[in-house]
Amino acid sequence: MVEITLLSEADLRRCVALDDQAVECVEDGFRALGTGTVVMPPILSMAIREANGEVDVKTAYVPGLPSFAIKVSPGFFDNPALGLASTSGLMMLFCARTGQVQALLLDNGYLTDIRTAAAGAVAARHLARADASHACILGAGMQARMQLRALSLVRPIRRATFWARDPARADAAAREMGAELGIKATACADPATCVAQADVIVTTTPATRPILLADWLRPGQHVTAMGSDQHGKNELDPASLARADLYVPDRLSQTRALGELRSAVQSGALPADARFPELGDIVAGTAPGRATPEQITIADLTGTGVQDTVIAIHALRRARAQGLGTLFNT
Amino acid sequence: MVEITLLSEADLRRCVALDDQAVECVEDGFRALGTGTVVMPPILSMAIREANGEVDVKTAYVPGLPSFAIKVSPGFFDNPALGLASTSGLMMLFCARTGQVQALLLDNGYLTDIRTAAAGAVAARHLARADASHACILGAGMQARMQLRALSLVRPIRRATFWARDPARADAAAREMGAELGIKATACADPATCVAQADVIVTTTPATRPILLADWLRPGQHVTAMGSDQHGKNELDPASLARADLYVPDRLSQTRALGELRSAVQSGALPADARFPELGDIVAGTAPGRATPEQITIADLTGTGVQDTVIAIHALRRARAQGLGTLFNT
């Protein structure tokens, strides 16, 4: 019998937010990844075609941390027709010394949203120009909003432009985020204009064909592509990766299979064996980040198990400090 | 918010036993595997060397079943020195149509013990002679006992012999199981004699070097090797696989990497590309099982995600029928 802590989504929303601490813990995770001591096996992925669904399992062990997380992320894309969210899932924390279950974080994907947005902040902090003030967000969903919040934590964002296939949704996102952040935020019907004017661009869509063309990019810009996390997704024109001065994957082995790099290699824009410094290498200082204000940089984020381990540990600490959660004897 | 069912180990011990129904549901799982429609991705495995630990994640989707399970099995081999079991873990059930969490089965490995023993029964039912009455068990741990119980469900076992490196443990297992099953059960100090006299042999150890030599085998015997489930484990003399008339893996891709087949190929006893019918093929009737009473048959069991999915569904049904479990709103 083991006593474990159960945390509901409501508990987790009470104690974890997209704030400096969340960004810092995800940055620490990338730093650990950059030191080469993290154990992070390939993602376990199972497709359930009959239900237009997929389930992914991610994990990572970070030496020195007391626990490791395993995250299960189901994505069932016919759910909205049933009145349910497409994504759900949970994280589990295990003792790194004994393997015993410590906590079940029944977050329905909330912590994934936080750690994904926090990775966007980490990428911007290390790759966007320090004076980047104009953000362009392609997409108008929940991560579109969260990525703008994340940018605002690390860069002096004063202006935001949203583009989405559905202009009404872009407009709604702009109104909401303008009010929330106290900045000028507008929708833009033309993605080329929207991208060209910005200092930092984040793509947050489930697109399967490029929504950002290489010709639209201007010197000094940083792009974070966070929408592609599966075979078949693609947000960036393959030529944009070739055009960038610095391309930074969160995990090279993953972006080759699931990220923008996959499409760039497939189209012949980049060689299959091309090597790039990972975000963790840049955070750890073992590879250079942005070198000049004129460089074009691209971060390709597919989501890593190390982000799950660090955010789950952060959440359990916060929950315990606030007396949240339910004890359960297994 | 989703309402899920939490089942503790005590709940699960109350409603699931190693009985005919458990064997039948695991047999159904293998039959589904044999039809080729099951989706079963490779095992996710992460080693934590600092703690002499490993964690494995298994899953399988069986078309037609309402749910799929994901199982997390930590094995931390320094735990006994801390007064803890080496293995622990949990299973999760997800709706096969929406991906939403349905139940958390906090079994600390209990359901794995049941489904592992049940697979031994399925192998014996399809591969041991129908009149097999003398069992030899190599090993004297919990699975040694459970595998003998499993054999007794499917074959007219009247005599059992236990061998273990520690004779006192073999003696204790023999006394206990003789009394429980009402059969003659003894410990045997010489494994060669112990093996040679039996109709059906089960190896249940964490050995890394062969404990059963090919020369000890006699015509008509069936051997189930269930101890090896990791790179580096090995119970059967590689020559025994070459000598067998029929070698049956639970999952060929797994036994090549983790089972007895790995050692047999490594030693050169069998070619790396050798193909064999899987246990599911034999259960489904798409490949022949034992053809004559004289054949020597070997089943190589590494443990499959499909067993986890079927036993978890079985357990949730039983628990609901008995009103067991705790509801929790995520």
C-alpha cells in the first residue's frame, strides 16, 4: 500500500499558472537536457484510426530531481462533435529512487498547455531580439492566447497581431488579449502583412500545409513554430528553415519525425542528416543563440518529456504548499 | 471535468483472481492479437541507472473493446534493501472512442502478476500435452507459485517439483503449493533431474545465464519461459530453442529484443531473421500448435500490452459488478 496524492484539474488550476516560475522551471528542464544527462526515451505513440484518435506517452528522467513524470496525452479529433475537448489526459509522478507512484495529476491537458506555452517563452528569451515588441500570432485558439501571454513574460510586447483562417476568431482573440495584457492587439486578414511587420512570430495551428512562407520573413525576426507535434503536420514553408540563420529544435530526433524539420527534409530544403543545436544546448550555453540583431531564428517545438517532468514536480510542490489535493491509499 | 473510478490494490484483490475467467480473457486477448487487427506499439522503456531502476510502459488497442489500457511498470531492484517491493505501478483505462480517462487501477503490479500467470495457462493449454500431469517449476518466487496455479487450471497437474538457487526457498514453495493444490509437491536440488521428469516446465527467474540446458529436455515436453522481459535476461540454453520442434513467442518483435530468442540469436543458435508463429496465431487457429505427443514445444513470454488491456477491462467490470472503487472528479 502506498499513499498517493490526487490532484484534479481544478486543484491544478488553483496552484499553477503561466508565470515566471513556470517559465523558469521549464527553462531549467531544457538546461538539463542540454547537459546531456537527461534520459528521455522516444515518444510512445498509438493511433486508433476508427476513432480518429491518437495517444502519446512522454517521459524523462532528470538527474537530481526527486521524481520523474510520465504523461499520457490522448487526442481524439472527433470529440468536438460529441461536445468534448479533443485532448485530455493526465500526468503521473514517480519517485526517482524507488519507482513508486507519488501523485496523479488529473489535469485533462492543463499542465501540457502551461509547459507548452512556457517553452515558447524560453525560446523567445534565448532567440528573439531583446527589444522585440511586436508579436504576430498565427492561429486563434487557446495556445495562440497562451503563447502571447508567454511572450509578454520575457519580451516588452506592446503590439500583437492575430491571423486565423476564420477572421472572426482572430478578431475575438485580439480583443480578448488586448484587454487582458493592456496592449494594442488587432486581427489582420493578410498573414503576409501580419508576419512581415512583427519582431516575433508564433505559429499555433494544426496546419498540414505551410501557413507561413519564407518570403514573408524579414531580418531580425524570430519564429516559434509550436503547432506541429505529429507526422503530417506542417506550419512553416520548408524554404523558411533553409533561409533562417539559426534553426533550433526542442529535440532534434523529435523534430526530424514530428516537427517542421520533417517537412523541410522531405521537400529537400535541408539534408536528412543536418545537425542543429537544440534549445537545451542554447539554454545551457553549450551552443550559441542569436548572434546579431539581423539574424532570422526559428524554434521548432514538438513538446518534450522533460517539460512534463519539471512542470509536474512544480505543480506537486505548489499544491502541497497550498494544501491542495486528495490522499488515496493504493 | 470527468468522473473516473479509482481502484486500490485491495479493491482489485477483492474482485480479480487467477481463475478461469482471467485465463479466458487473456486468451481472448491473444486471439485478437492473432487476427492482426490489434494496435500494439513497441514498449516504452526508460532506465534510471543511478537507482538500479527501469520503468516500462505498455499499451494495446483491441478493436471491439470499449477501452484500452496503458500500464506503467517500474522495477527498482535496490528496493528490497529499503523494505519495498522491486516492482510497483498502475494501469489506466481510457475510452476507445474519446480517449478520456475512465479508471485508474492502482494495483502495485497485482494485475500484471495475474495476466502474466494467465498467459502461462494459455501457452500450456495450446502447447502442453493434454495429459501433462507433472510440472517442474524453476524459481521459487511469487510467479513460480502463480504459474503452477495457472497450469492447474488447464492441465491435470498431480505432481510438482520446484528448483531454486536457494534450496530452502524451493522447499517452502513446494510445501505451500502442495498443501494449497492438494498435490504431491517437492523441492529438487538437481535442476537436470527436476526438468527431465516433468511434462511441463516453467522458468520463472530473473536469470541472466541459462538455468535450463537443452540436453535435459525429453520428447513430449513443453517449456514456458516467462522470466526474461528485459535485455540481458536469459533462462534457456540457446541450443534448447534450436532443439525444440516448435518455438512460440508471445510477440516476435519483443522476444527478439527482450526474450529467450534474443540470446538464441546472439549465440548463433538461430538466425536473426528466423520467423515463428506467435501464441496469438496458435490461439486464433491461423498457425498449428503442438502436432504430436512427442514434440518439444517452447513458449517465450515477455508480456504484452494486449494482456494489460484485457485484464484491466476485466477488472473494471468485476469491480463495478461488486460495487468496488472510489469515484473521483478530475
